[in-house]
Amino acid sequence: MTMSFSAPLVKIKSLHKSYGPHIQVLKGLDIEMKPGERVVVIGPSGGGKSTLLRVMMGLEKIDSGSISFAGKPYISSEAADKKTVIDTEVRRSIGMVFQHYTLFPHLNVIQNLILAPCKVRGENKASATKRAQALLERFGLGAKASAYPAQLSGGQKQRVAIARALMLDPKLMLFDEVTSALDPELVAEVEQVILQLAAQDMPMMIVTHDMWFAKNIASRVIFCAGGVVVEDGPPEQVLGSPKEERTRDFIERVFHIRH
Amino acid sequence: MAYDFSVVLRFQDALALGLWMTIKLTLICVVLGCSLGFFIGLARTSRSAFLRAVSSIYVEFFRGTPVLVQLFWIFFCLPLILGVELSNLASGVIALTLYMGAITSETFRASLKSIGPEQLDACVALGLPRRVQVTSVILPQAVLRAVPTLLSNCVSLFKESALVSAVGMADLMFVGQNISNNTARPVEVLTVVALIYFVIAFPLTRAVTLVERRVLAKLAI
Amino acid sequence: MGYSFDFRSVSFGPLWEGLIVTLQLTVAANIIGVVLGFPLALLIMSRFAPIRLPAMLFVEFFRCTPAIVQIVWFFYCVPMLFNVFLGSMTMGILALGLNLMAFNAEAYRAAIQAVPREQLDAGIALGLNPLQRTLYIVLPTAVRASIPVLLTNGIGIFQQSALVAIVAVQDLMYQAKTLATETYRPIETFTIVALVYFAVSFPVSQIVGYLERRRQLMMS
């Protein structure tokens, strides 16, 4: 990285987002993320976690605020005309994986992987295919290259989706509840892949309900509720001995349900 | 009265010619009608209010009136308005193409709509430009999803094509009716005509079910 | 070319009478189709092949042959085969009604089979016997689900009814043909007639669209 050690990778400034006139999802969110951090966002449903990730990916309009990546502002909204301005060039440094896989069902695994590199970056097919095959081998999917999404298990689909996002060499990965739709016995294989990426210092922001996974992967945990950051700190603190009442309640309830 | 189906055999050449006309007409209008329907389907989901309005009026009108009336209109009114003679075949092709265009446009529109918003999310997250989203992700899926319904649209067209007999085109139905009138043997002749339509249409409707299952299996995510 | 339009020469009296006949045909055929389609649906779902197969053949035959062939066949062949002639209006109603019956049976069958398996499981878990499950779970769900298709089929038979003009039932289409020939005003006549058919069909198709949207909202 060319920037100085302390410069933030992502800087989110007073982000506001609402659906219609009455439902405010994000009420002035401020988050700074340093290079190499792995931020896990937890919190009750409807607290704005997924919306935050979708906004960062440029999938949702915002009411006001701004987001910069590596010092470059790429999402902002001018209060005057309420138009969300997105710099697609900067956005290309970010990859995202969704809860419901979102593989292209009419393309096989390799075709899913090389579509974006070939069409967006003009990479030639042979070199993209070679990279894709290597990535699949790494994720234990080498034999599935010519399978169609419908022929894969949920865990395999999600691993392919992660590989597809990595094909564009993202500098930040967003994971939006990627294991929530999976059968319990398939969760581990997907989390292993994400832990593999973590071991290579890939910066990531993760929304998850899996507290075990959160504890294992996070370098920092943010508890988000009611559209604002309630608590923010290292995992031992936020998950282990939270300072805020609301965080404590939430953590207790989640762990209570699990036992 | 004794029924004698051998009467039909004497006219097999005429019936074969009629069947050939029916098939020819159907095939031409399948190709033209599907192409028209594809663009009308796109126009109905277009951002331009003008395109949406024009295409909606066309589709609603053709779905809201009997095909027989459409056929009469094309046969008797269109030549007067255009001031040119249209051959029987040309009129039949125009009428059935417009009919097919209207019903297949609904098929294409429904298949476009059935592609979930999460597919578009994935496109954005991969940074695909709009053009690539349409040509590589949306259209291939829309066409694939449309195939079973398009097939059953083709069966409908094949059946509706029998209406051209009412305006004097020598298709299977027309030939059958002629033979039936001339021989005074409607039971034998018309039953055979009905059976010919049936043995062609029935396997096609079974094929629709098979193709549907395959498409669904492939697109199930 | 100078075709001068003259809508005044179209006399509305015969067209009005024709429309009444068309509507009578439609309503009568729909009564047959809606009422008898249901037992026919039960027959094609029967586990007993000697019942199921003839019923399926009946349905598939109507679905896989052109309506015009059915109507012409009915008018020429039924009197010869059974040595009866019932009057052209009755024949028209029967031909259209049987056709609609076949299509509606398919609609009912699809709706019955679409009743979710879990609903029936819930019925079993609640101790309902098979008859009760049919009466209280399957029927209400299936009938409600089939309404949009029944309406679509019903308006389809309204349009198909134009075919009886070919066998000289004096419906709207028949009157239009006569009038167009007598007055040499095909454009005006056929345009007006098309608009009349459209004016009846369009509102019904809009209602179907509304029902389907509402259903989707309720399901989601």
C-alpha cells in the first residue's frame, strides 16, 4: 500500500439512508476502517447492517453522507438534489458476496468466474480461465469447473461466489450474511475459505449472525443497532465484556438462544 | 348409415397439400412472430413512456379481440387501406404474425420480470457495465426461461392457423371442409382432420412439460 | 388511395342483436365449463385408470385441436352420428361449453395440485379425515387459486364464440360479416366489431391482472 500506516482504508462519514419518508435505516453512521482490518458487524435485524454493506457496494442510494476508499471519496450525496454520486472506477476495488449466492444460473462455474475479468478488464479468456482454475483448486472446487450452479450444494455455490469476487483482485471484501442460507453442516466449508483469505491479510467487512465465526475472524467488532454504531472495539471486548447495556442484552440473548 | 374411412384415403394428396400449407404458415409465423414478440416485450419494459404505451395498446388489442376478427380485418380491410392487393398467403402471414407477436411478447415480458433483483446486485458488485449486464446476464436467462412458454405459444399458433380456412386459404381445415362437402362424408373426413391436428399438437404439449422441467432444473439456484 | 370512411352506414341494430347472442353463448358456455369442469378435473386425477384415461383423452383432445375444427365437427357430425339436431344455438352452446369444460378442468387440476403439501400435512396432524381435508383445505384454496385462470378461459370462450358465425349462428361476428357484405363497408364494420369485442374483453383481463397481483402480494 502506498498510503501511510494510519490512513484509513475506508472512511464513512455521517451516512443517512431511509426507505420512504418514515423508515430511517441509517441515522448518521461514522466508521473508519484501517488497512488490514477485519471488521465484523453484528446487531439485531433491521439495525442497518446489511444496508451498510449494500450502500458501500453502491447498490443503494443514500440520503446524505459520504464514503471514501483509500483516500478517494467514491460515494456521496449532495443534500441539494439528493442524488447519490458513485465513482464506479473506485468501486471496482471492492468485492461483495451475498446471502443468496447470486451465481448466474445459465453459466457454468468457470464462465461465472471469467465473465467480469473478460468483459470489464478485457482480460483474454485463456489467462482468465487459468487464474479461475487455480482459484477453484485452492478452494477445493477444481473438479467443479464445468458444473452449473444448480448442480452444486449451497456451500459449493457460496465458495464459487467468493472465488468469482476474488477474480477482480479486490482490495476490500464485503460479506453479507454469507452463511445464513446454508444448512448447518455446510457453514464450516465457507467459513474456512474466508478464514483462508483472512490469513492473507485481505481487508474485509462481514455481517454475520454466527458469533463463533465472528470471534474467530474479527480483528474488530462493531455493534450496530437502530441505525447507529452503539459499540466498537476488539472482539474480546464487544463479544466478551461489552460496555454498553444494549450490546450486553443482545450478546446475552444470542448466546442464550444458542445454548 | 355405414361409415367408410377409405373415402379419406382417396383424398390423401389433397389433405397432404393442405397440411403442408398449415405447417408452412405456422413455421413462417413462428419465426416472424417470436422476433416481433421479443422486441415488443422489450418495448413494454422500456423506460420510454411512448414505447410502453404503443406496445401495450398493440398487445392488449390483439389479446382482447377474436383472432377471427383480426383475420377478417387483415384480409378485407388492410388491402383497402393500403391500396394494394395482398395475396392470401401474405394476409395470413401478417395476421398470424401479429397474433403470435402479441402472445409471445407477454411470454418474453414475464421471463424478463422473473429474473430476480439479486442478479442485478451481482452484476453491480462485479462492476459489469450496463451493456454486458443485458447481453451476458439478463437476455440469455430471459430467453432460456421463455422457451417452454414459447413452445406452447407455437402450439396455440398451429391451432389458430386453422382459422385461415374461413377466409379461403387452402390449409388443412379448408381442404378437409371442401372434401367433406363434396363427398357428403363429414364424419369420416372431419374426424381425420381433427386427428391430424391432434397427433401433431399433442406430442408438442408433452414436449412443453419436458422442456419446462429441464429449464427449471437448470435455472434452479 | 382514397377510401372514404363512413361510419353512419353501419347499422347498429343487427350488431346489437348479434352481441346479445354472443353474450348468451358466452354465459351459457361458462356455466357448463365452470360447473362441469370441476368433476372432470377430479376424474383426470383419479387413481383408477379406466376413469382417468378417457377423461384425459377428452381433455387433451379439446386442448390439442383447433376450436374451429371442433365446432365444424360438432355441427356436421353430431347430428349424423346421433341422429339429433338441437337447433344451432344449443349446438353452439354445447360445442363451446365442452371446449371450455376441458380447459377449466386443467385449471382446476393445476390449482388442486398446487395446494402445498404442508397444508395437507397440517390437516393430518390436526386429525382431519380425508373428506374433511378435501372440503376444508383443498377445495377453498384450489377454487380461489383457479379464479384468475377461469376468468381468462371464460373471456377466451367469449372470443372463440366468434367461430360459430362460420356455422351460421347469428352472433356478433355473423352479423358483422353480413353487414360488411351488404353495405360494402368492411373497414367500418370490422373495426367497430373489433372494438366491441375489445370493450368486453379488456376490463375482464384487467380484473385478472389485478387479482393475480393481489395474490402474489398475499403469497409473499
